[in-house]
Amino acid sequence: AGAVRPREAWMARRRLSKRRLALFAAGLLCAAFGARWVAIQFSSPTSVASGDPAPSRGSAGAAHGVSAHARLDALLHGSHGRDERRADATRATREESHVVAEKTRSDATASSRDDAFAQKKAVSSVSSSAAITSAQTLPPTRLAVSALPEVDSSTHVADAEAALKIANAGTRVAGTADALSTDRPVLATFVSNGFHEFMLNWYGHVVGTLGMDNVIVAALDEQTEQLCASRGIPFHSDADLRYTFDVMATGGQPLHDQNAKVTMQGKAFQQIGALKAAFLLYLLERGHEVLVSDVDTVWLRDPRSFFKTERVATEADLAVSTDCLSHEHERESNGCWHMQFNTGVLFLRPTQTTKQFVGEWRDALLETEHEFEHDQDIFNRLLRVERDGSKPGFRVPPSGSTVSVPNDGDGSLAPTRVAARGVTVGALPLSLFCGGQTFFVQRLHQTLGVSPLVVHTTYQFSQARGKRQRLREHGLWLLDDAAYYGGITNEARGEGDAELKSGSPESAGPGARFKFVAMDVNDGPPKRLIASASVSNHLDAAAWYRLAVRNLLAVARATNRIAILPEITCACDRYWGNVLPECFIGGADVKPPYKSCPQDHVFNLPNMERAGVRWREHSFLENENVKKHNPAILTPSGRVYLELSLTDDSGVKDDVKEGGGGFENGDEATKPNAATRLSSGRTVVLPAFPSDADLVRSVGDAEEGLLIVSSGITSFCGFEDSETARLFDQEMRVALEAESHFCGAGAGGVGRSCDIGFDIPRGVAEDRDCAAMRAAASRDPEAFRQRYERIGRHQDTR
């Protein structure tokens, strides 16, 4: 435990007097009783407890002298595999939640209206997608999916006792903070139970990959403290800095649990922010420079030299990332001062001004009565509004300090400014401190030729699952084990903590490997749909992708494989604000179409998980872990190519050609899929739109680990068993439920005009004329439209 601070110093640093605290606490208690009475009388928020096992404990990190890979594996999974299950149950939250009208944050801890739409849909039982042991059509079994829980609306009731403790924290501490050095910045993050996976990924990059030290994790509850202690992760714990609400203060659910309470409002959110600020104040008062980042960030390079040498940090009280989308604007305006600061990456120097500001930030979070005001909102308000209510703006400091951005050929500038309350602020350059839209969608760093320091998974959808998916797509998610990549599962050893690795533990069985199915990389929508930006092109292309994925999932079901999703090109960006008429977020430098668009732009990932669907990211085969754990599928002998022919042949004809795929004539070598076929050891030819029985007879027993289909759209027609077809359709109605609004100003500038996607293709139980599908596809390259009742709809609001 840390030492108690001298009373004189403590009293000098307190922001709330005893009388003020007493009055504040009394007011909060009155509000609490009144709000609770109203809640009891007029509402009945639903609480759904988790039925999933809690995250498992693991052993601490590796000793000195081991390789970086071994050290990283030990940090993430424990050096001795799975220990006994923890008795403490993990609380979780629902994935989507209500959207506030005044939403301004880009951080995806706030939910979009598109994700919220899924709450209105009733979720019924769906068929199981668990792995089966033989190449047979999936039997008509069911997997119960619990109905989505109601958002808990009772958490605007303050916890007055906890508020008093937070304001007086710092005397009942435990952990390793006292061992931190003041000669270099402290790298810090904070986490409470439910988002441990992201903390482990953050820590794995910082310590395991980059080898940085002087690291600390603020454990905001006992479960997190236990996890850190068991893994050898340095942590700070304070008996007065505890998250006390029985609901996750975030817009999304933990990866390992989709049945629990969540809130988007009130004191639960504000308490998390106050805990963070109090933790930072504790470090500042001990003379530390602090670089704190959210657990959903990934550090790509060691940032310490930047903060040691660049004036944007050395001449500021604090330096912070922004939600800016335009490098051009940042350069022309000498900084993105018009955008919100994003506290997901925040550098603090222990000046008296910084400590006073962080103390006021903490107190404002404890005192605010605004229902939706979060820590970042208050941070921005305090820097823009003086204590007397005036708004001085951001003033150039007397020295006119600026800093050139490393590796940025055009010499753009990241400035400092004097904000309200006398705080000198540095705006961190967006090319090095990337937000989710600039990194994952615009890929602005590639355009600029810059190697970023960090990426923060903001501006995204599908909440925690969207964050994880984007990191997986870029090879930045470290928690998936060998089995995920098709390595041999050893259940006797228990490899790692499955609940903390993927959120939906999978096993191919002892000594077995998963097999996979993918579309030909040359397969895609009609080129005109992704050649130019427009909402109609985007909705049509999305319909193509969604039908292709639905069919690929059916092929996976029939052949007992896991689908590798295709790479997506988006003709429109996705945003909770207006993107029309240009189809991009105002101010973005790079315009659509966007190649390698995030999966959350077209699919609702929580719904896919709720349906029991298994999949892998489009970049799966490029991940180094595939080469490490399952190298055979990268070789011709580990691949079989399924050529879907539009020739209306009778029956199933296996045309197997050994030796690099093979071709019947010279014309075959000029086809777009020639290279992919050559990368496969053999080719099997089937009429397009096969049934599940056709697939089972032709490739159901294929030993190759990777099956490649020449066409996603033509890869499946239907299940021969009507009940299996019905259950598959039922599952797809859950998995493919998604809605996104692409909006602009209404006629005459009044209201909003929106085009809305995404639709679900007609079910395989009703749409089963395979010969007609082949005939239509041979005549019309856009015959996929016939599989839909409609593609998109329009809505005007006033």
C-alpha cells in the first residue's frame, strides 16, 4: 500500500470543502431516493444475468531471457494454461443501446442509431452452428438465443457514498504504482470487469510486442485486480476508487457475454470518468508524466521519444488526440481546434496547472446533473469555458510554439494553444495518433506515407465486437489461440483462456483442426457498383456482399467448415450523422469508394454472434499465426478449388484435375480466377447453385484445410431437407439483421432525407429453383437482385 500523504499537502489539493461535500452528498441522496421511487412506480428495467462462465485465471508472465513471442504468449494466455474457473461472475452489458440526440462523441463507447435498431427486433431460437464431426448436412437442432435485455435506465441515480470516496481517494491503495519511475513517462490504462480482453490486448502490444516498461493498469474493481495479480500485470488499486454500479458503463457488451445490463446515461458513465481522473491525479501528484490511453487503443510504435523531444508535449501542460478527419485542415489551420479532443490518448505533465485541471475534471464528473455528459464531454467543456462562464477560445502562447510532424513530408504542424483555465494544450497530430475513421476507413497514414504511433478504435459500429473485428482485420488482435487459426486443439492442456480470447470459445475437438471455406479473391460485385461513390451503388453492392456471405455460410454449414468473409469495398462511408450527398463524412480527406472497408459497415456483428454464426476476418489467410499454426492451407496441397459452372449440366459432375489446379485448354489460363486455381492442388467442378447434398457428395469429405469457391453468389441454392432449410433461414434472419441510415438535408434544407439499408435476401426454403438461378445468372451479371424482395428504402423526416 502507498503511504498516506501529509495533511497539509492533502488539504491544499482538495477541491471540495467538507461543507460543500456534505451539501452535495445530501442533494445526491435526495435525488437518489426520488429517482428510485419514480423508477419503481413507472418503469421495470430488465436485468439479465450472465449464463456464460467467467473469464479463467492464468499464470503470471514469463521470466527474463525468453523470446518476445514467448513472453507475449505468457502475458496473454498465462504460462501454464488454464487454471480453475473464477467464482466471481462476470457482469456484462448488451451490445447495442439507445442513441442520444445530442451525441457528439466519435468514440464507439456510444452507440449509433443503426445498432440501436436491432433492439426492436424479437430474437427467436436459431439453429446451432456448432462443429459437427462428419461431412453431413447439419441436423435440424436448435440453439436458444435469449431475447435482448432492456437498457437499464436506473443508473442516473447517483451513488453519493462512492462520490465522497472518489473525492477523498488516495490513502487506501495497493498494487505497484509506488515502483514506477519518474525519469520517463508512465504508460497507463484503466479497466473494470467486462472489458478485460481489451486490456490484455493493450498490454500485450505495449509490453509483449514493444517491450516497454513503466506501465500501470488502474484496476477499478476486485475482479480486475485479481486478473492483473494472476498475470503479473502491474496494477494500481484503491479501495476508494471502485466502480459500484451493477451495469456496464459503456455502449457495448463484453465479448464473452451478450446477456446483461448496459447503460448509456447517468452516473454510471460519469463515475467511470471520475475514477479515471482520480487515478491520473494520484500519479501526477507523485511527479509522474503520464501517457494514458483507453484499452481499445493499440500502440504500434514506442511513443516515448516523441513525448520526450516534441514541443507539442514538452511545452504543454497536456497533449491530447483529436477527432479530426482531415490532415489538410490540420495543416492549413495549424491544428484541429474546431474538433473535439478525444481523451482516448492523453499525455499529462505534472504541472500545477495540470493537477488543478484534472482535479476540476474529477469534481465536475461527480457533480454534473446532465444525463448524458461523459468524461470526454466535460474535458472539452472545461478547456473551452472559464470558471466565470466566458469562452476565451484557444490562444497562441507567447512563444508561438509549433512542432513539425515526423515522417510527414509536407512539414505540417501540430501546435500548442492556451485554453480556458490557463491550460496549455497540445493537439496531437492525427497522422501519428490515429482515430478509427482515419486509420481503418480513409487509411490516411498510407496516403501520407506515415508510420503511426497508435490507433484508437473510434468511429466504428457493432461496439466491442466491431472494435475487435477491425483489430483482427489488421492483425492487431493478440488473444486468438492456435485453434482459431486452425491449429491442433489440445483440450487436455487447455490452451489459454478461451473466454478472454475470442468471446465465443470454439473447439474442433482434441487433436483436430478447423477447416475453412473462402471465396475466390477475384470474386466481387459488378464493378460499376464499387467504381464510384453513391448511396445506390453502396446499397446494391452491400446486397451482393450480404447474399454472398449468406451463401458462404450455407456452404460452411454443409461441409463442416468455417467461413472466411470476403474483403468489402464500400461506395459510402457509414456514420451516425449526415454523409449525403457525397457519401463521406464532412471534412474527410480521402473520398470513397473505400477498399477493405470494415465489416461493421455492412453487417451487425453482435447479431451474427447471437445467431451462432462462426466466421473469420477477410485478412485471415494473411495473418502470421496461420503460417505459424496452420501452414498447410497456404500451400496447394492444403487447398481444393470448387469451380461453379453456369452450364446447366444434369447431375453432379466431379472434374478433378491434379497438379496446381490444371486447365482443360489455354483459354482457362486467362480467366480472372486462374491464379487462385493454380494456388490449389486440385479443382472440382459443379453446376452453379448446388444443393447441400451436391456439396457433401463432391467436397464434403475433402481433406484439404481450405475450400475455395469460385463465386459466392452462385455457391449455394438450398438444403434438400425442408426443416434444415427453415432453421437456417431462421438463423440468417438474426445474423443478417442490420440497418444503417445514409442521410442528408431534406428538401429545402428542412428535416432529413435518408436512404436505408440493409435488406435480407429471401430464404433458401422459399427461393429454391436452382435451374432458374443458373439461367438468370448466365444472362444477367446483376441477377443477384432477384434474391431480394427489395434493396434499400427511402425515408424523409421533418
